[in-house]
Amino acid sequence: MVKQFAWWVNLAGPKMQCVTLEVGKVAIALHSADIEYCAEVRGRYGDFVREHENPSAKIDVECLPESDFTDDPDEDLVVDHQRSHWTLRRGDFQAEWNSATGLGSVRQVRSPYATDSLLRVLHSLILARKGGFLLHASSFIIGGNAYVFPGISGSGKTTLSRLAPQDAVLLTDEVSYIRKVGSRYFAYGTPFAGELALNGENACAPVRAVYLIFHGPSNIVTPLAAANAISGIMRNVLFFAADETLVQSVFQTVCDFVLNVPVRRLDFVPDASVWEVVR
């Protein structure tokens, strides 16, 4: 009986492992028979690996050699859908996901960049229905409140992170995770790192203020009218799908966010004195 059972297990193929990643209280479970991939994911995402009974998405992952995967490794990200069936494609992965059932699959190279991109797209789609959005911004917790600093590449997100005071908790230097809980908006830590190459803390706090950042000759904070604040934030929202309904949902969330959270312009010089005008 023992030999027969072992023979059946071998026919069934390698045992699937599950690694569940929770960001912003939204869990995505990755299932794979690739032991090396699962170990890399656990090491890469650290404290964001959490047990979760009801993940928002369950994705079967198949890792392929880069040479076998695509003829165009530099292909840009394409996100499309028909009703609840989503397809996601880039030069290093191809995925399908059903937003109604939460089930999906991906074929990808064994790369943290492919996994990061997949997770960002899935979180952006899930958040759009939960009153939240991903923002190209650094963010920190200071004194129990979150401060968020959106800006384009090169505007100073990582610089602010390096200059942050010792009591600041880094949530991210690249992609901030914003969602509404009750009547308040919270910023959550993410593992989506920028130049610091560091995961943010898996923590959250209510957003106290948002500062749209620009390099300047001195440290100056300028209040923004609602229309300018909405425009500035929308320019930094990370959303990858050309879906009119979801885009409108994200826009309405940003409008509500601006009504509830102060948004200011911050011109700053790259030294620690910038935090004196922020705090």
C-alpha cells in the first residue's frame, strides 16, 4: 500500500505551496509548485506574508525560463477585460483573473519585478471597488498620523525618506496605499519599494496631510484649492486599466479624499530642515 500511494503522489505532480501576501488588509494568495519561487516570495515580502482565510484573489503561478516566455521581454503592460474576466500582460508575465470569483493564474519569469507588477495591478483593481487607490508617493507615520508625499520620478520621494526624522515610520518610498475605513482615510505600508530598496513597515495610520512635492530654492508650504489638489493627486494615481466605470470610481474617491484631507504644495530643499515645515 505504501508503494502504491507513493506512485500515485508522483503521478499527481509536485505539491502546491501557498504564500499569502497582505497589503492594506487586502490579501492575495499565490499558489505554486515552484519551491524556489515560493521561498523567494517569502524572503522578498517579509512581514507582508500573512495567513488569511479569505483572500481577495487566489493566483496559480507557473514560472518559466525567460528564454521560453516571450519574444518581446520589453513589452509594455497591457490590462484588458471582458466583464469580470481580466487579462494582464507584460514582457515578463501573462495573467488571467476573474474579479467575480477571485481566481486567476499567471505564467511568468521567476522575477520579483514580474510579481511586483502583477500585485500592483491586482491591488489597484481591488482597491477601486473598496474606496481606495495606489499613489505614486512616499509616506510616513509620525506621532500616530500618516503624511503622504506624491510626486513624479525625480521629485524627491526617496530624498524625503532618507531625510526623515528618527521617529518616522517608513510606509513606502514609492507606492502609497490609500483606502477609506469608516469615515477616515488611512495610509498603509507597502512592500513596493523605490530607490531605497526597502519594504515599508506593515503598519497604518489615518492620513493627516498630503504634500505634493517639488524641488525649490527654499522650504515653502502652499495650500491648494480643491480643483488643483484633485488634479495633482490624479496625476500620481497608479491605475492600469482603461475601464470607464473603475476610473470614475477612483476619481470620485480622490474627490472625497480631498474633501477630507488637507492637500498642500511643498517646495523644498534637500536637507532635514524640510521636516520643520511639514511637522
